[in-house]
Amino acid sequence: MLVWVRNLMGSWVARVFFALLVVVFIFWGVSNVFTMAGSPNAVATVAGQPVDVSVVQAAYQRALNQYQQQGQTPDQATRQQLAEQALSAAIREKIMRQAAAYDRIGVPDAAVRAVLDGIPAFQTNGSFDKAKFAQVLRQNGLSENEFINEIKDEVISRQLITPIINGAQVPDEMLGQIFGLLGEQRTASLVNVPVNTQPVPATPSDAVLQRFWQNHQSQFTSPEYRKIQLVILSPALMAPHEKVSEAEVQAAVARAQANSPSTPVRSADVLSVEDLADASQLLAAWKKGASWAKMQALAKSYHAVSVPLAKMQQNQIPSGALANAIFAAPAGQVMGPIAGGQGMYLFKVTDIGQSGPDQAQLVAQATQQLQLQQAQADVAKNVDALQDALAGQTPLDQLPGNLGLVAVEGTLDAGGQTPDGSAAPIPGGDDLRNAIVKAAFATQPGQAAKLQSGPDGSYYALTVQKLLPPAVQAFAQAKAKVLAAWQQDQQIREAEVIAADLMHNVNTGTPIAKAASAQGLTATASPVYTRQTQPQDQPSTLVPSLFAMKSGQATMIQTKDGFLVAALTKVVQPTPQSDPAMYAQLQQSLNKGLQDDLGGSFLAGLQARDKVTVNQKLFAQIYQ
């Protein structure tokens, strides 16, 4: 082969060919150098000018710091979003500078100074403070030159964009039409025709029911069922069976009491009396055994005030003398009179107790917590043995009995219901139950059991023993259900006929109140609707239907309970004078939207003109 090449090189054809090949490689190499030329730190280019990655990185870091100062940890998507915002801002500044250079727009120092003087954060007593200016920039990680450049970029942007968008105003005719659509109000008279008030039809012949059963077999088709074997290893299920010592419980209670010390409280019945003679009369009656209800009645005759105190701490009782007396008195004895700031007091302590958790409650909570801790430790100890047994293909019903497992066997559907319609008796909370049902319908029949982790530190393993596909219930088996469905269907039809007749009568000139009364029904006024109103407890199609109707026209809508007949009774067209605030707000919002669209289109045009490119690989390094 090499000899052949050497011989070929001797011919003039080969020399010309290789000469051309050398020229091609030379120019290819030069072209590659030119196309790859530029700053290796250019994360983007605008009109061939680089946007340095350090500029974007600095802006991204400032945004990231602000995000983290709020106590949040940004995920990958959030970091990427922050980086994209920083890149967009850097590209926009570059585009604006290019446009300013093209149009020969500059920013005089006086303009920059005017902006600085108008920023409140840099002012002290209404005047620019250079020291505060430096402090604010330092706190935000900006240098003076960076901030000045940002001001210049902002001034340039205003000079470029403001003349374009300032004249953008939504035409009055368009504004009026939108205002009319949004502000138009409609009111209707509503008549509900419920299904459950219709007479229940008599039981028809079997032939009728069989025909209904044949035409509605989807209603009488059982779902797919799966028969499963299941074992659960759960701290919550093991905890009630754990043994904890009395000493451990008492120690836990003592710790709880130390963390939440209880405070003495008293409950007492108190009479506040102005006169000593009146107090003596009331005291005598109370000591003779009068009830608190009787004393409250007597107090009115003596211009006294009755005040029941319930579980009050000593510092919660307004009178210090009364508080000291109540907390020194035994329960059940009438005491007084006690001098106070507003007269004198008579009282009887009705209960002596402590604030904070009840002792029995503390003991129960401590016991449960200790049991759960012990169960968690046992689960951690037993899970490896369970895993080994399952890896050795041990059947679920032959697993060791000392692992604390709960075994379940039964048939259920994808909703966790048994064939009789009851909830499958899967122990544990809803989260564990849902996880097991989902796993049962993701497992193939005959597939070996594998250990799966569940919520709250639990584990489970299951096998699907049998799959029962969906099947139509035989008529004889489903007859009772077929009868109930047929009767409800007849009631729905009867309600529909009544509603349809009512709608027809209204649309042919009968007032809706009169038409409803003839059917034994009542018409009620609806609230005022706008196109943006969503009526509560009514069909979502009601408002669109009302705004498609003419005044006096009626429509019929099916609801979850029956049918609703609605007749449009009133239409109110808004005017700028009727709601000037809404009109002005809408005008401002539409004008701003139009101006934003124009500004965005202008920037998009500049970006297309300047052929903006982004180095995606370098950009990704900013936020990863």
C-alpha cells in the first residue's frame, strides 16, 4: 500500500490533489480560529461584543444571597431561574448600550447626580449623604462604579424606550367595550327542581329491570380485585405491645414537668359589695347554705356584683388582697369580707388545682412515647432479619414469629375497598394504607415479595395471590342495585320534565314566579353576577349561560342534586360615571399592558438585530 502511495505521489495529478488538500486544511484551520476567537469568558455576545461571565456571576450571587437571607434554600430550578434573570439583565444592558452608541445617546454627569440625589436610601435629612451611599452599596455587594453604570444604563433605557411607549394608549372605544364586558351585572330568578323530592316509582317487572341492566352494565360491573398476602413491620403497630418500666415512665414525667412547670390555680365564686352592712347580710345568708344561684339573685338586691372565677392564677386576680385570701382559703368555706379597692369581697373557693397538663395525661403521653421509641429500636433491629428471610424466598405466612410483624390477607380493589364495599382492614394510618394499595396494583401475580419502606419508619412486603378482572354482576345478584338505579333514573327524568316545562313556560311569556308556583316550586332571586363571578354551590356553566341570554329568557342546567331553571331578570350596563375608580384602574392597566408589549417588541427587535448568542455550557456553570 505504501509503495502504491509513493508511486502515486510521483504523478502531477496527485501533486495537484495534495496541494489542494493542504490549502483546504489551511483555510479550514484559519476559519476555525476566527469562529472560535473571542474571550473565553464570554457567556454571551451582543453584536459581536462579549458579555463577560463575571458580570452575570456577580448579579446572580447578589440575587442568591438575598434569597438565602430570607431563610430559604434554593433548589436547582430556582438557582437556574436566578441565573437566567441575571443573564437577561446583562444582555439587556449590552443591547441598550449598543443602541445608545448607534443613536449617539449619552448620559451627562448632571443626570446621574440628579438620580442619586433623589434616592431616599442615600439621604440624611433630605440631602445626599456620601457616607450612607457607600454604606448601602457595601451592604448590597456593589462598587460605586457598578452602581453608577447601572444608573447610566437605566437612564439610557428610559431615553430609548420612553418616547416609543409614552404615546401608547388604548382607544376609548376598546376601553369602553372591555369596561362594559367586565362590569356588566346580571341578576336572575332561580328555581331548583330537586330529584329526591320526586315520587319513587313502583317496582316494575323483571323484564323492565333486565332491559335497564343490559343498557347500563357499566353501573353493575365490579372493578378489578386483587387477593393479597401482606406483612407489615411498623413502630406504630408494635408500640402498644412494648413493655416499659414504671421507673422509666416516672422519669419521663418528671422531665416533662420540669420543662413545663405547673402553676397553682383556684376557682371561686366572688361577691363584690360596696357597703359593710350589705356584706354582713349576704355573708349570713351564704353561710346558712344558700346556693350560688340564690346568692347571685340576692346580690342584685344589695347592689352587689357576682363574679365567678374559673381556674385563675394568683397574679390573674385583679385585687391583690382578694388573690392572697383566695389562695390561703380552704375549698368549700364562705370567707370574707376582704377589703378591696372597690369595696369589699365575699368568696367561696370551689376548686383547688394546678395549671398545665393533667398528671394522668402526662403519664399516658410519656408511656406512649417510650413505647414508640422502643418499637423504633426493635424495627431497626428486626428489619435486616426480615430482609434476609425475604431474600431467601421464605413465604410470607412462614416468616419468623418473633419479628413483630402484622400479617393481613384479603381481597381489595384499587380504591382499597373489599367486594362487600367496606374498607379493607389494613392496619396503620392512611399514608401507609395508600402506599400498600398502590403497591398491590403495581405487583404482578406470583411475583416474589420484596421489602418496601413505608411512611413513619414502617416496612411492608406483599404478594398478589390472585387477580380478579372486572366483571358484570349477574342480574339476579345485582337486582336490588338495578332496582334502586332504575328508580333514581325515573326520578331524574321526572325532574327533568318538570324543569323543561318550566323553562318552556317562561320562554313563552309566563313569569317565572307564576310558572314555578304552578309546579309547587319557589323562585328565588340570585345574587348579582358579573362575568368574573363564580357562583357558590351552583353549576360552573350558570354565569356563561346568563351572559349569553336575553332579558326575560330562561335556561335549564343540570346540577348534582337535580335541575336549575334560571330566568334573566335584570341587566345593568356600567358607565365610566357609575364606577370611575374601576374605569380609571382598567384604563391604567390596559395602557400599561400595551406599553409593556411595545417595549418588549422594541427590545426583541434590537436583540434580533444584534444577533445575541449565549454560551449555554458556560452559562450552566454559573448555577450548577
